[in-house]
Amino acid sequence: MNLDNIEALGKYRIIDISQPVSETTACFPGDTPFSLKVKVSYESSHVLNLSAITMSPHVGTHADAPVHVRGTMDSAQGVTAESIGTVPLEPFVGPATVIDLSPHRGAIERIHVEKILSERKTPPRRVLFKTLTKIRYHVFENAYAFLTPDLIDMLAESGVCLIGLDTPSVDHIDSKGLESHHKLLEKKINWLENLDLTEAYGKDYFLMALPIKLMQAEAAPVRAVLLD
């Protein structure tokens, strides 16, 4: 390992692209919001504070796994498809391109990105779509940007291994078949949801967004950052 390269990291600006998680954080309708219960307080124990949290792994910035939309989950027997703790990590770390479409609601289609990608010398491996200029973390926005299967096909053909969105789902809120989720799996593309790209520009960065190693879960929270 080259120590000079490690020291060079200090020259980069770190942009936190994770959404805050608290009891006021909005979540998908019907999902389990974040809550925290203090189990041991410093006031009573004079030693420490100790808490327990309850939340859906889809609250805030997170990564989904294949078992989210296929296979079986059983608390006793585990999962029958790939859990978030077993997905490869390489897609979540590396050069990434932010494509700024903000403000944008509704489907993100091939036509929205063809010109942007055609102007690049080399196609990006990781694409993050910025569709919002401001995020109201305490409000669930029903009208949000989502991916189309045709767009996913195009990005897969160019070698993309990860797609990120600053919205709660890669599919429309009323989707019953979750076609974009399944298309991403078909094309072996990982994805991130609920990013905060308000401080990012439409350019190249270095992404670090590793999901927590939850071996029996269909998703996991992510502390995602961009190095500028």
C-alpha cells in the first residue's frame, strides 16, 4: 500500500450524500419509521447511555439486495436469495458520475442522458442521478423521479455497475411489478436510493457508499460520501 496515496486523501473535499435518519425522517408509506428507545441512561447508571433502534432498512440512504424483490425471507431459516450482507462491494466504491437533471420528477428515460453520455470519452461505471435541488427529509414526496427499464438497458450496455437516485425508489410509487428493480437485477447492476445530491454538481467524483453487512436483510443503511 502506498502511504503517499493515503495522505493524498486529505486533499479531497468530502461531500456527505447521505440523508439524515431520525424520528422525523419520512419513509415509504406503510414502512417502519426510525425510532430509538433508551435502554440504559447515563443519568440513572452514571456509567453510559445504551439504546435500541427500530427501523426499516429502507429509511434514509440505503442499498437494496436481490432478496428485496425475489426469493424468500424467513427469520429462522434465513434468505433464499442474495441478502445485502452478501452483495459484492466493488460497485459501491469507485469513480462515479453525477448527472444533474434537477429539477426532475417522473420517469428518467434514455433521452434524458444520451447526449450527456455521448459527450464523454469513456462511459461512467457508476451513475448518480440528481433530480432535486432541495430535500424535505420529513416529507414523503409522492411524485418523485424513477428509472425506466429502457434506460437501465442503455446504461448496462455502456458498462454501468451501479445507479443511484436521490428519491425513495427506482420504480414508480404505484408500480406493482417493480420492473426497474427486476431489470437492475437482470443486468447485474447495484443501486442506491434516497441519496442527497444537493451539494453535488454534474461531474465526476469518487464514491464510497458501503452498505452495512446485514446477513439476513433485503437492504441496509449506507453512509455515502463523494470525494471531490
